[in-house]
Amino acid sequence: MSRRGRSFFEDVIAAPWWVGVILAIVSYLGLRFLPPVFEITNPLLQGFLGALPSLAPVFAFAFLVCAALAAWDAWRKGALFDRQTDIRSIRLIGWREFEELVGEAYRRKGFRVTETGGGGADGGVDLEIRKDGQTVLVQCKHWRVEQVGVRVVRELYGVVAAQGATSGIVISSGTFTREAREFASGKQLELIDGPGLVRMISEVKSALKPEPPREIEPAVSHECPLCGSAMVLRTAGKGPNEGRKFWGCAAFPRCRGTREYSG
């Protein structure tokens, strides 16, 4: 589902940056080398095909610009996501940024996200997310004080049924009324309030944070104090030290050198 009234180049900008790069290469090669292959007798078509090679650099440049804008847009949304630390920071951003924040959260959770443009701060479905063959419709409500009522949840449920989606999610920076939660109960609907969104963002950040490199413990060399041979870890089987571990010479019984075990 694409945003209403959006042009082809706007769709390219909304796609991953590498889509624009591929289109730039394909358009350049296609317009530059394919037209001369066709044998056309119609003078009008001949003139049209003859002009296409000169347009190859123009289209390639346009798609590369789209790729650059897509890369910048992805960086901007990533930076917006990384800046959020608590519900207060989320409530300071605008409604459009709120939609982008939610979309970036699901994008990092492995979903393919389409910004549908629900129609403004109080519009309809804002995001369509897909993963593992499932399609989920998401409606964002950036309401700082008001509670999201049952009407909003009921309307999304109707859209989910009408479009044959798997389920629906309503996400708010505020809270939901008791009636809204009761209506969603038992249905293919999920309600995520402000604290729930903060938890989701925190979980996504934790999942993507690389583990700190483990320190490699230096190898400890144990040499027999008597003969210099390697030593092995042994356990005393009898005597006053029964059960205690110690380092014993690998050449035992020829050599009876030992060291204390400090582990």
C-alpha cells in the first residue's frame, strides 16, 4: 500500500537506498544500449528511440539522487529512534516523527514497513508491516494527554477485516480507556500505550547492542619445579589432603614434583 498521491520517484525515496542505485544502473544501461537494437521504420518512433540514449545520464542521475535521499532518510529515522530514552522524550516529538519512530522500531524488529500516510495526526492506518507472511495494520496516536477511546480501536478492527489483514495494532504515547481494552480483548488487536512503547524500544536496542568482547585469559604455564616438565591437574585420593586438587608433574611417578592449585 503506497501513500496517496505519491509519485514514482517518491516511492523510490521511500524504498531502501540500494533500490535507487539498481534503478540508476538499469536505466542507464537500458536507455543507452537498447534503443539502437530495435529496427523501426516509423520516423516518429525512430526519432523517439534516437533521443533515449541522451536521456540515460539524466535518469541515472535522478535515481542516484533518490538513493542519496533514501539513505539520508534512513539515517534520520535511525537517529530519531536512538535518541528516545523515555516517555518524556517521545512526547516531545511531533506526530509525524512519532509515526516514523514506530516504523523504525518495527523495521529493526525485522518487519518490512510501508508508511501508508493515514491522513494526518488523527488519520487512519499509518503503517503496514509485514513479516513471515503476515500483514499487520498499525495506527499511531501521538496523544500526550487524551486517552485513546474505543471508537479508534473499533474502526481499526473494521479496516483489518475489510482488507483481510492478519491483525491490527494501535500505538499511543498516552493510554487507552477501559472500554478500548475490553473491546480489543480476544480479538486480533494489540494495544500498546506509552510505557509499552518505551519497553519495546528498550528491548529492540538491547537486542541490537553488540556484546562486549570477552577478555581472553592469558594461558598459565605450569612447569614442574623439579624437572621442568608440563604439569597436569590432579586430585588427591588419600592422605590428609584427600579431595584437594593440585598440579602434579606429567612425568609421575618418575618425578614427584607438585604445585599448589589456586583455582
